[in-house]
Amino acid sequence: MPVAPDRRLIFLLNAGHRRVQRWLEVKMAAKGGLTAAQSGVLFYLSEHDGALIGEAADALDLAPSAMTGLIDRMTKVELVERRADPKDGRAMRLHLTDKGRAAREEAKAGLQGIKAQLTEGFSDDEIDVVARWLASLQTKFPKGDAL
């Protein structure tokens, strides 16, 4: 008799996220110490160079305090730089440095192998369903909504 699929979706989502996150951190650390969070910032800024820190935090679903610490560390190793907004000197905009662009390209190349491993054994149609389901979580559970 076939075993019923495990439908503990919240448990599976959380456990899968933790497992993939730990695996990514180990792989990325072995390639120069770039973290998944730093890669996310680099990828975001590649499309939105000059974004406000708050905009980047929102896009990456990070708390402002976490984003500030992350940007502090990235600034220290010269992946990004802060510049005052020309219209509002109190606001800070984030810009990729040349070192940040190079690190982004390395991270991007490494993602191809990771994506292949994540999708191995699944058809394109199955991956489309998983991607649609994961994307739907963004609208079903908007940031800031309480249970």
C-alpha cells in the first residue's frame, strides 16, 4: 500500500527553509564568505542601484534593524556604499561598488548549480506549481498582518 504524502505544509516549509539556508551558507562561505542575505542585497541593488535602505529592506523582507546591521557589514567589506540622498540629506541610498558587482556575478554563477540541485527530479510543470504556490504566500500573508 502506497504511503500518503506528508502534508504538514508548515512544518515542511520551515524545515526545508532551514535546511536549504544552512546548506547555502556553508556553500557560500566556502566560496569567499558571502552570505545568502548579502547576495540578496547585491541582487536587489543590481536592479535598483541607489535604493533607499528601507526600500531594500522591504524588498528582501528584512526588519530595518537587521538591514542596517547587514549594510554596516557590507559597507565594511566594500560591497556597497551609502550615499546621502541628493534631495534629502538625512536619507541614505545604497550603491553597489565594483567589488560588490564582482561578488554578485560570482554569486549568480553559483546559483545555477544550486537551482539545478533544487529542481532535480521534478518536471518543469511541477516546478511551476511549486513556484506559483511559494509566490502566492507573499499575497496570502502580507507583511505586518497578525494571525
